[in-house]
Amino acid sequence: MNKDRVVGSLKQVKGTVEETAGKLLGDAKLQIAGKADKAEGKTQNIIGTITETLKS
């Protein structure tokens, strides 16, 4: 597992926490920030997977 996959996974978790907190608190900005972090993390995770595949 490379750095991009690890960091991407962490961003996805952070985004999920932010999105959930935003829903619970009724904070739309926090909810949107969480969704953005999740999307960024997913993209970074995919890039890491592609990089690993190409190196194999």
C-alpha cells in the first residue's frame, strides 16, 4: 500500500466524520466540506491504486 492510498483513506474517513457532524449539527458548510474531503480522498485512493498497478 502506497502513500496515496493511505492518505486518501484517511481523507475519506475525515470527510465521513465531517459530513455526519454537519448533519447532526445542521451545519450545511461542514456537511459540504465533508463531502468534498470524501471525494478528494476517494480520488487520491484511486490514483494510489493505479500507481501500484502500474508498478507491478
